[in-house]
Amino acid sequence: MIEWLAPLASNFEFHIYSQRVEDFDPSTFTYHRVPELPGPHLLNYLWWFGANEVRRAWDAHVRGLKYDLVFSPGINCFDADVISVHIVFAEFVRQAGRELEFSSNPLRRWPRLLHRRLYYSLIMWLERIVYPKRRTQLVLYAKKTAADLERFYARGEEYPVLYLGLDHARFSHARCLELRDAVRESLGLVKADFVLLLVGNDLLKKGIAALFEAMSRLRDLPLKLLIVSRESGSGYRPLLSERGLNERVIFLPPRKDVEFYFAAADLYTGPSLEDTFALPPEEAMACGLPVIASVPNGVSEIIVHGENGLILDDPRDAETLAALIRRVYEEEAFRTALGRNAAKSVAQFTWERNAHDLQAIFNEVLREKGATPLGGKALEPDR
């Protein structure tokens, strides 16, 4: 959000309501902190939803702050004029299916599973209230989300789509080559290791089950899988032991310079059950890595199968996933071409382009509300 909004700060006055912010210039935005509530995420989310409404109402009635437009990344309030839709939870729950059933999970995971089911139920209830409102402009990260909105919330219309931008100075093939040897050595990798990478949280949603199954089918290859996540991975150890993968799968903590991990990898694997537009696969493409993405991941919309990446039709199809991994491993020329074409194809996606398109959306919504567009000088898209 900071990358989207910062270029617009000279044209708009922004007030940010959030529990925390990172990497922003306080002279660019006015930040209104909403306190966090300790405890499970579900309780903190309920607190946040109500607390930001109260804080904004206080500022409006007591401090006289009147806002022309309310923008929300995801569902955070009932009164948003513009919402960027990063996931439709109703579709995710449909895709997850049996993975969310108690009978499909060991007893030790039931407390976490119960928390997730309650959280997803709450979000889907809010989706049913918020998304059908025709006065709210929905902004998509991928075209695929339009079908989800029509299926569940009867909103069949054209939406603006903003494929996420990148910092191409950070995410580049040259930068990863520069880091590669030192990074692999620091992670204990040897030259023969062919490294797969997955970056993300909520690993159930990221298709980790199919990825483990694919790894178990490729025991003859010198594969290592790096999983970068806030999840520790301890809950998956029994499954990894059962499949003989304990030494092949390494869980690593997130770091701000995530390109560190891309530098170590040979292939990015993203068999998501549902992802509106996961940023790590696009970042991997910018780094010149071949990428496997599933159809339910909106990033597949910027991939041409066999040219700048590979598309997995069914994220649960471990056999096909294994075959794609094997092909990338065995065909060096093919692997190199995929990575080279991937980097070229994502060069067009920049934060400046996102800001230009978002400014146009804001001004159109203001016109529809009968307000004067505030954009000032139009930004030039960096295309």
C-alpha cells in the first residue's frame, strides 16, 4: 500500500489508519495508530474492525477530519468507497475443501484448525455484507477474481485490474547472481543441490501438501525445498518424516531482503489452492527464476505456459507438478529460457504504473460521488 500511495502524496492528503506501519515517510502520510489486542488473530481482527471505525468517527466528529474517500486494502470497514480485493475467502474455503475438515487433520492441529475455520467464517460473513454494495468500487489484483465475485456475490461487472508492481532494482537477475554463492554457502547448500523455493504464510493455502507429495515422487533428484514462512514448520515434521523428506525440506524465517532467498533458488514452486495474486512468484520471475504457478493463483495470468513460466492446472495434481519440476531440472536450456523470458515479461509491472492507475480510479470514484477530482497533475505511467 505504501508503494501504491507514496507517489500520489503530492496530489492527495492521506490519513492512514493501521495497527502498524513500516517503511513510510511520516512527512508523506498522517498516521493514526489503532492499538493491537493481544491474543489470537481472530480476536484482534474483531477488535481492529470495530476500533478503526470508532477512531475514524472520533476524528471526524471531534477533530473535524472529513474525508472525501475511504480506501481499504481488503475488508476492514463497512464504509469503504474503494476496496482492493486481495482474496475472496469464500473461494479459498471452497478450494481448500477437505484440508479444513477435522477428520483430515491430526488431533494436535485441531486448535489451530478451529481458529482458522472461525476466522474464515467471520470473513465470509463480512464479504456477504460488503462486496455486494454497488456503490463500492472493487479493484482487483487479477482478472480471475471477477468470476469469484460473480459466483458468490452476484457482482458481474468489469473491474479495474492492477497487477502488482515490483522494485526492479532489488529483484533482478544480476542482483541474484551477485548474491548467489554467498547465500547458498550460508544456507549450507552444495553445488549439486537443485533448490526449490516457496515464500508465503498460511501454507495450507499455498498448496504445501501437493508440493510434499511431488518431492516424494522425485527422490532420485538432488532436490532441496526452502520454505520461507512465519509458520515454524513443526506441525509438518511428522508428515515429512513419513515421506522421508526431513533432510530435504528447510523452513526459514522471513527477512526484509527476501531477494536473499531468491538468490539461492533454481526454481520457484507455487501450487496455491487460492491466491488472488501472490507477489513472490512475480518477484522470482523478475529475478530470472523459472516459476511454476497454479491456475488458482492470479499470477498465472501473466505467464505463458512454456515460454516465461509453467502453469499447473490443478494445484492438487502432485504427479503433474512432479513432472514439471523434473523437466525444469533435466532441461538446462529450457530452464534458462524460462528464467530469461520471465524477467523480460515482468519488467512492465512497476509501482509507478500502479500509482498512475490508482489515481485514475480515485478520481473516477470522486466524480461519481459528485466531488471534485483531487488528482492535480496526472502522473505519467512508467510502462
